Amino acid sequence: MNNNRIFSEELVNEVADELLIADLQRATIGEVLLLSSELERRTGIPFIRMDQGSPGLPSCVIGREAEKVALDRDVASQYPAAAGVPELKKEASRFVKAFIDIDIPAECCIPTVGSVAASYGSFIAVTQADPKKNKVLFIDPGFPIQRSQLKIIGADYLQFDIYSYRGEALRAKIESFFERGDVAAIIYSNPNNPAWICLEESELKIIGELADKYGVIVLEDLAYFCMDFRQYLGKPFAPPYVPTVGRYCKNYIIMLSSSKIFSYAGQRMAVACISPNLWNTCFDGLATRYGGKGHFGSTFTASIMYMITSGVTHSTQYGYAAMLKAATDGELDFVTETEEYARRAARMKKIFTDNGFTIVYDRDVTREVGDGFFFTIGYPGIKSGELLKELLYYGVSSISLSTTGSEEEGVRACTSRMREELYPILEERMRNFKKDHPIV
Amino acid sequence: MNNNRIFSEELVNEVADELLIADLQRATIGEVLLLSSELERRTGIPFIRMDQGSPGLPSCVIGREAEKVALDRDVASQYPAAAGVPELKKEASRFVKAFIDIDIPAECCIPTVGSVAASYGSFIAVTQADPKKNKVLFIDPGFPIQRSQLKIIGADYLQFDIYSYRGEALRAKIESFFERGDVAAIIYSNPNNPAWICLEESELKIIGELADKYGVIVLEDLAYFCMDFRQYLGKPFAPPYVPTVGRYCKNYIIMLSSSKIFSYAGQRMAVACISPNLWNTCFDGLATRYGGKGHFGSTFTASIMYMITSGVTHSTQYGYAAMLKAATDGELDFVTETEEYARRAARMKKIFTDNGFTIVYDRDVTREVGDGFFFTIGYPGIKSGELLKELLYYGVSSISLSTTGSEEEGVRACTSRMREELYPILEERMRNFKKDHPIV
């Protein structure tokens, strides 16, 4: 039954055709975003926008003000140093110590144009370092952009859905890939985008041990840093610390984005923190291609990142440095500020589960999954792509889990654009959804 | 004779060793910059820094103020659109019309993280578009970073030194490369970095005609836009216009950097202006790799640039838009502001030529080469790398022409860091250089 749809199938298909969206069931984030905006524009009916993970809070004013001061000092007229401005490198190193409790020297902290550029440059470096190792292993579900980056580079990837391999089961699964001998790096985000599951220290230990055993580099994306709100991780230089693979292996790159923790996505700013051991390792593949000794740190900085963007926006580097410093000094509680997302998630999840939906990725090893930036929902008897489409008819936009490497059926929901006045609307629409989709 | 050296060979070699500079004669810009800074630091003796082409003027205040306004509107909290903010796209299109007199719709103007990211993304797109065409032809001398970008991508290049092929002679030379059938694109900067020669309309016509004949895409780097000061090019919507290949062929990308014309290098901001015909061409190679129809414009924007940086710093896009608008509206005479470089070049060239040096690239087809941001000098009997090294002993840093694809002997000098108090010092040092290097 479709009695209570808000947008007709004809209208949705018509707009999708106009936007050249070939397959709605496999639509990218960008396509869903365009489609829902266009439907809103044509009909005047608001969408519940759960698609793009754009910050839904004002950006951190400390960063903005520091950028303005830097502009007044005219940092715009001079190229930023390839390795980043000293203030930012120092504050990144202190921040990592304060909240993760690991030691990464300032020298090894390299600013990048968002974590997107950090993972792109890292993929290049790791897949070129050893000619025998040219594949990246994704712990899925994962961030589709990272897979698209490998298309540009022309490198292959391997992947598995972690759903059935939590805890000790992870060891045999990962080892089955590493044993092939062609895996250069393993990548995951923690908390996970899209599933909001969190790898626990025991799982990170397995990843780290296997990485060292097989000479694999770990790429750890901490975009949602300290946003596992089940425990308060925001006290600098005091436990509990953010879980990291950095405690368990030698060769890793931690990607620290400013986008979510400081709501600073617009300025495109992140730092790649490279473990000192990896920084100082020399690779034949890098030496052959770029000359010199193949030193990882300087090749990554000078021969790869510098050649792609010639540094990162000067004023924004000072802005990020100021925000990191304020957090490390205990003057900015970014964790409590972003906790708003957890409150939204709890309310939204309740509306969905009250109306027949289930949480797809619902557990970590020892606990229920927390409330935060994303969550995943499924509906009995409806497959991923179909659910994305069906929800569109009821004015709710999301991302199909099938595009994230997941084998489970469902969609990703982002809490960032939720607003107070939309809760009753979501509730009504989901009641109608349930009426039209009786669970047998 | 070395009687009048300022820095001893031993000291220079010692510092070069410490900085891991393998071969001083082939040192990169970054290496020369580090070496001269370190020598200055240790000795307290100032260098005449002619190495890096960093702006030597304050950044354009219109851009800075517009960035601050944008920050106050909190553009930092939202991802910038992949295709760029509408204001910037519109102003880039108007600017191109006003000063080059060609029509490129706003849609086809895509912001990039500096022209470095524009050429990097363009190299990817053009070498992947047609599997048979995977090489880039450089009209040398050229910008070493662009060659390094091809190392990352793993694409090959071809090159020739234009010195002996000016005017009509260019036709047969370029055709000899295009006839091979494997050239995807041709690239040059105009005015030229490092030689400051300017391709004339007759030469651009040859390039354009051959590009269309052989299906080659032209990458035109206009980083030194309107900086051929032999004629005033700064009046919007009035001739004389900036010479461009865009008048003579269908498929081209013009790269418009903010770094030099607005002294805005620190903020990493440029626009890639893609010709409408190229924008709308579909390529099998792009379709195979990225899916869809292989549409050049949308693949470049959404599947390549977006995947590398996910957009360009939001506030800086508004800053660049404001500067372009002011220039197009006739309210900002950026040409007269940058003419300071020409005055410096004239004085510096006189000091060198008074002391036995020659201008290496000294002529265009119909005229003597102008004064501007760069110039090239040689000294009788001394080869490129040797001259770079010898000048270092006299406290003058430069770039060897041999690292730019030139077959001539000499170095590139940049005028941007020259200061009033340094002219007498340069004069004295070059008098001493001449005494120590008698011309036989």
C-alpha cells in the first residue's frame, strides 16, 4: 500500500531522471542530496535530510577568530610550509597526547586539505611503497569516498563486512587477507561511518598485532574523535583515552579531521599523524619512483602531498592550531558541544524503532552501540536500495548500506540536520510508513 | 679565483650534507630555499633570495576582508559545494570574459586548491580519458612541480626546449610529437615560468590548430596573468586582451591562480576554466573507470577533484570571488599593483648584465622579452648547475635551468623577494663574482 506517501513514485523518478541518476537504489550521497533538495524546491514540502554527514552545529568560534587574526597578519601572501606551520604541528602532537595518550612528534604531524586528502595521499604512499603490496583492505561498512579514491589511483582493494567478525573472530578474518602478501594497508573509521560501531581496544590490538606481523600499514580515520558518547572522553591528559591501534603497532597513520569535532568542514582542514617508526622507514618503491632514500615521512610530505596542493590554506592552519590548543588546554570542551548529536540520535532511533524499524549494527563486542552522528536502520522484508527509495517517498533521505560495503540490509541515517520542529513530522511520516508496510 | 666569496665551499657543502641534499647542482627549489635559509641563520649574512617564486607584495585586502565576512557568516560549518560556490563560478567566468575575451560559462569554472591541484587533477583526467593517449607534452622550460605530479600518477611525459623553435618553427616541432598518437595533452605557462618568455598569438594559433587536428587537450597555465608588462592588459572588457589558445581550439583548460596576481599564495586558491566543448565531451576511458557516460566536466569535478580534497576552503572561495569581481568591475587594478616586479627585474637584470652575465631567454618572436616576475641569466663558460652553486658562494640563491627542461645554460632568478636595501649588496657581490670569474 502506498496511501500515505508524500512524494509519488512518478515525481521521484521524474526528478531522478532529470538529474541523470542512473540507479536510485545505488545512489551516491551527492545524488541523494541533489534529489531531496530538488524535491523540496519543487513541492515546498520539507525533507527529513538524513543523507550527507555535514556538521549541524555552528563552527567553533575560536578557529574562526584565529583565522581572522592570521588574515590580518597577512599570512595569505606567503606560501604555507609544505610540512605545515609549526604552531599547528605542535598542537596536533599535544592534542594526540592529551586525548589518545600516544606520542607522535610534531614533525610527524602533516596538515592536509581535509581527511579526504590525507587518505588520498596515504593511499598513494602505501600502495607505492612496496611493489608486491598494492592492495588496501577495508573493514566495512566504510566511507564510499575512500573506495572512489582508489579508482583514481588505479589501486585495488579488498573488503569484508565486520558485522559477523567482532571480537576475537576478527583475527582469523583479517589474517586470511594479510596472508595473501599483497595487502599494503588496512583502513577503518572509529567510530565507524556509517554504522557507528566502535572497535574496542581488544579488536584494535588484534589489528595492530597482525599489521606488524605482516608488514601492513594501518590507516585509522578518527573523524568522529571522542564522539563515542557512552563514556566521556573529553578530559585532556586523563583516562579514559580514545581507543587507538597506535598502542599496538609500529606503522600507522591517524587522520584527525576538524570537520566534525569543531564543525569546521567548510574550511577543509585535517592533520595526518604518522607514527614515528613509519615516518622514518625507507621504502624501495618510494626511492625508485621519487628518488632519494625512499624515506616515508619526507616522501609523503614533499613528493606527494606538496605536489598535490602545495600546502594547506594558511589562515585555516592557524585556526585549527588554536582550536586544538584550546581543547588540549582544557578551555574548549568540544565533546560536550558535539553531544547534541547523541541526543538527536536517541530521539530519532526511538521514532524509527517504535514504527517497526530495527537498528542494523546494534552491538559492539561488550556493549550496545552508542548514540552519535550516524545510526543504521532496517525494515523487515525490505532490502537496502529499496528501503532508501521507499523512505524517499515518505520524505526521508538516507544512504543505502549496500554502497558502503555492508552485507546487511538497511540504510545509514545521519543526525546532523535534525531540527526540533522536524521530530513530529518524522514521527507522523514513519507511522504512515508502517501503516503502508505492514509487518507480516 | 675565489677571493671574494661570502660563503666558503666547505661551509656550503657541510650544510648541504646536513640537509641531505644529494646533488647541489640539481637541487630543487625547496632544497635551495632550505640551504640558503640555513646559511643565513648560521652566519647572519643575508642572502639575495632569488629561489622560490613566493609573492613579494602584501595580499589583496579585498580578498582578506571578504574572507572575514564569510567566516562571520559561518561558512566554515558547511561543506563547500563540489563544483564551487556560485559567486566564485560567476566571477571567474566574468573575469575571463573581461580580460581574455573568451566565453567560458560559470558552470565550467571549478575552484581548486591552487593551480597545483588544477594541473594535478587535469593530468589525471586527460591521461585517463583515452587509453591510447597517456603522455603529456611539456613546452619547456617549465615548472618542475608539474613534472613531479606525473611521477605520482605514473604517467609519462615528452618535452622540448622552445628556445630554438619560436614562431612558425613551433609547428613542425609540436607536430612531430602529436603525430606519435600517444599525446593526451600539451602544457605550458604563459608568461613562462622560468624564462618569462611569452607565447605570441601566432604561436598559440599553431598550438591550438595542431591540438584540434590531433585531438590533444591544451593545459594553459596563466599564473602570471596580465603580467607581461610590455603592454597594459589591465583594462576590463577592452583590448589588448591576454593572449590565449582558447581563441584557436576547442579543448582546453585555463588555470587561473590567485597566488601571484592577488599575492594570495598562502590561501591556496585557483580556478580551472574548462572550455565548454571539452566540458561536454564524453570519454570512454573515463566512463570505464568512473562509471556513467564519461562526461569530462562532471568526472573532473565529482569523480576526481571532489575525491581528492572534497572542495576548496569555503571562506577563500568568497575571498577570491570578491577579488575577481573588483578587478572585472574596474575597481581593483591588480596589474599596476604587480608591476613592481617589472621594476625590480629591470634593476636586477642591469646589475647582472653590467657584470658579465647575459639574459638567456632574451627574445620572443617579435620583441625582446619583458621584465616581470622571473628572468634567466647565464655566465660565459659556466654551466647551469655550476652557476647555481657558484652564485650560492656569493650569497645569491637561484634555480638551475637544467631542472626545468631547458637545454640552455643558466639559472632562473625570481624578483619577488628583492628589497631596496639589497640592490647595493647584489651589485657589490656581482662585481666580486666578475673579478673572481674573468671572462676570457
